[in-house]
Amino acid sequence: MESTTAPVKPQFSEAAKAEIDRICKQYPEERRKSAMLPVLHIAQAEFGGWVAPEVQDLVAEVLGVKPIEVYEVSTFYTMFNLKPVGKHVLEICRTGPCQLRGSDELTLELERITGAKVGEGPSADGLFTLKEVECLAACGFAPVVQVREKYYEQLDTEASVNAMLSELRNMVHRPALPWEEKGLPNAVANN
Amino acid sequence: MGRKLLTEHINVEGIDTFEVYRKHGGYRSVEKALKTMTPDEVVEEVKKSGLRGRGGAGFPTGLKWSFLAKPEGVPRYLVCNADESEPGTFKDRQLMSKLPHLLIEGMITSSYALGANTSYIYIRGELLYVLRILEKAIAEAYAAGFLGKNILGSGYDLDLYVHPGGGAYICGEETALLESLEGKRGNPRNKPPFPAVQGLYARPTVVNNVESIAAVPVIVNDGGDEYAKIGVGKSTGTKLISACGHLNKPGIYEIELGVPVEEFIYSDEYCGGIWKGRDLKAVVAGGSSVPILPKELILKTAAGENRLMTYESLSDGGFVTGTMLGSGGFIAMDETTCIVRNTWNFSRFYHHESCGQCSPCREGTGWLEKILHRLEHGHGNERDIDVLASVAKQIEGNTICPLGEAAAWPVSAAIRHFRDEFEWHIRHPQEATRPGAVYPGKAVLA
């Protein structure tokens, strides 16, 4: 059903704006576009774990580039979710070394427990999105799942998988990022 | 027990803080270089050390540095490649998260040698938590006067920043990395011009792997000649090996180059043998891009000599019977491993990671994945093996960047050494695709 109200233009929180300013200073002034990937990461954290088209437009505005310059980047790099996601995105490594230590079985197990399917939308309870990713550079601790900035390693036992899932289920808000003060509305409102 | 040049203090409590790192001799190379050496003298020591690029290509670091163009009045850059994504490789992540100051020290000393006043560490986006660790350590280094203006009163200025990627293997290729750092898609650039002449923002740039940069402090402290005494022949110094797959003790091992492969796999000092008491079937010794070798050829060369963990020994026999040290991503596979499945997995990886710029790679990696998927799932036909080999050959050498080779080599090598296992999948699809099926050996094809 089409919405009858005009969509609200997203805005970065004050904390995120300050962080973006800090990041942009790392590059020559005329090279503000260099901040594209770090700013997209901030946008994804700020706006519920994905970058909607209007969020990408906001990134373009902040960086002073054309929206297409953001779209072509957001669609190239795999970390940016272009569709709404569950509260937690489980990025399951599927590459060789993890496969040798049971990542295929882990994927099936996570699908069974959460009810979500890899590459599809979030689980019915809205908690989990399952995403298969390529090598996470943790091959010695395989199989591995990444959730936001945390690596869950050696998920080759029922206990380790359950521990990860119950930690995530009990998480009310995503962990605050370094530039976010604890309790700041934007640190807790999303994800 | 071999010497640990990089990781000696890795397990020291608090070594990720400036104070503890400094107490263990940290930042001495910065003092020595900035106070007693000219930039060219630092480059000379790195040349003498014989250090070879630890990211995978093994190109002499000092020589790479000497190519850097130095036009008057034009800024130049040092960029650290921390986009560690080569399957089987996880050393840089460990090094950076546990010893952030080692990389920072290496960056300062190396930037001084190259005359760079702004340097970047490009870290893969998945490692944002490591970026936080590095940024905290960088702030400490600024506070202690090792970064910023007029470092240690030497008149040398350096700003150091960490930049995250966004999830793309291709950005480990140095020109794709630079594109990405400029805020664009990671499409590798046509060369020439090389980064040493036109790199970041079209300015002269050196791109070096984390482990290469981390070796610079010890080279400057002890001298290039001392460093070169470690190792064998042109494989000098120590190397971090990421050991994974079916090993009893997977993990990161810093080895003196020259350790026999057999000792590395089986001795308790290193990997402690193959898990579950099983036999070794094959090894991919230098990250997923290098040719796979069966047990016999990884332990001994075709001439019957012990294979050593060196650039030269691992490549003995060329691609016919040898492989490469590459990034040191050492993937061991036990006797139950399905080589067809593993090859398909790696082909899927390269197809997924191809940037799509060059048609031989964009289309070829897709065909490799499709044909291998079909073989692995019991729908292959007799022609498939030759088609695979031919597609691989047509990708090789026909692309802007080495991802083409990286995709082709594992397939060519798997067919070269395990052709019978592919044939088994074609002739006995029902047995070969049974869950848990293990290839019983050539006799089954008779």
C-alpha cells in the first residue's frame, strides 16, 4: 500500500555529524569524496542496519557528490545492505577454510533455529537476517559469523551457536559506537 | 624454537597500549631513524634486509620503495594494505588487533624513509573493530609526540589515518585499493602509470602489506644485514603463516623462513598434525589463489628434496609440481576432503569477487563456477574437465589485474593433480554426490 504522507527526510544525529566532520578532515579538502565508505558505514549504523535510497542521498549531500556516485559505491561493496534487515544481521563466512570446518552445516543449523533463509528477508520475529559472505580473515577460528563489529568464532558446537544466539536475543540495543555517548537517542533507537 | 621478530611480545598483558609497548622496546626504530639516519639510509637498510612483500607477491620491499617518484613540491603517500581478504589468510588481523603499535611504528619509520607526510592504513571494512583499536593506539602515539608536527624535534611531520573498506576482495589489489580510498568502486587501474608515479590522488604512492611494514622496525633497529642472516637464500627473515583447515592446532605462526613443510604441519611446535588422526590429502600453501598440491608434492619436491617454507622451495617445479608461498595462508585438507567441492567453493569466491571490468574474468569466473557446481552436483559430462581447463587458460594473462590468474590457477592445479577425482564425479555421480562421500582412489575408475 502506498503511503499517503510525505517521507521524512533522514538526518544524521549530532554525534554522527561530529564523527563525519572528524573523518572528512583525514583527506585533502578537495577530496571529500574519499570519506564515502566510512560515512556509508556510519549511515548504516545510524539508520537501522541498511542504507535506504534516501539515506544514500543524504550521504551524497553530506559529501557534496552526486547521488549516483553513492549508488555506484553502495552496490559494489557487499557490506552495505540495500534492503531492510532484521535486528541482527548474521554474516556467515562460506569460503573454503570455513567450509572445511563446517560452515555449510552451520548455515543450515542457523536457518533451522532462526527460521530465516540465507539471502531472503528477516526471520518472522524480525530478529535475524542471514547473509552468506566471503572470507572474513578468521580462517584459523572457523566456522565464523560476524554480527556488526563482532566476530563469533569456532561455531562448531551446539553450545557455541546457542551462546551467540542468546547473546543477540538478549541484546536490547546494539552496542554504542565510539562516538556515541551511552544513552544518546540515536545510539539506541536503531537496530 | 625460531626467533620471533614481530610477535615476541604479542601475549604480553597490555601490549596494545603505548606505555607497555614502549617499555618493551617499542618506537626505538622511530628514534633511531629520525635522529641518526637520512631517509635514504633507511631505504638502504630495507634493501639490504632482502624483505619481500608479505601480502602475496613477494616483491622486494626496498626495491619497490626505490621506484617512488619524488618530484619537488608534490606530496607523496604511503598506504598500508590491511585489506586482508585472501582466503586462508588471517595474520594481519591478529597482528593489528594485538600489536597495533607495531604497525604504527612501522608506518612512521617507513613514511619517514619515503618522505610521506600523510599516510593511510586501508583496513577491510569487516575489521571495523580493529580500526577502533588502531585509532586508539594512533591517538596515544600523537599524545606521546610520535605523530603530528615535528616528531621528536626532528622537523619531520606525519599524520596517520585509518580508512575502512566496504567488503570487496578486489580492494587488496593496490590500484583498486587506491580507487576505493578515493571513494569509488574498487576497479583496478590499467598500468602504467604505476602507483609509484601516479597513485593516490594521482600522486606518487607506495602500497605495502601490514606484515611488510611491521618488519621495518626490526630491520632499522638491528640493521638490514642482521635481518638477512635469518632465513634461506632470497627468503630472508620471518614470515607469519596463517594455518587453517584440518589441522590440530590452527593459528598464526611466526616462522623463520626455511622451516621444512613437514615439520610445520606435524611438529607440536607448529600445527601438531592433521585433526582426528586422519591422513593429509592436499595443501593450499599460500592463500586460495596459489596452486593446490597433493600430500606427496607439498612434503617433497618432484626431485625428492624436502620442501621448505621459502619462496623458492615452494615454487620449485614451477606450476607443474610446485606452488607459491603467497600470503602464507596455509590451508590443509584431510583425506576425506572433496577436491571438486573445494575447487567449486574457491571458484564461487572469485566469481563473487570479480569487479566485472574485464570480460575474460567477469564471464570466465562465472563459467568456472557454473561448470564446477554442475560437476560437484553430479551433472557433469566428459567434456567439462577440458572446458574448465580451457576457460582457466583464457582468463589467465587477459585481465587488468591478477584476480584473473588467482581465479584460474586453483582450477588448473586441481585438474592437474586430481583429474581422476573429477572423472569420478562424472562417471559415478551417484556415489560421488552422496553426503559424506569420500573419493576411494583411482581403482574405482578402472
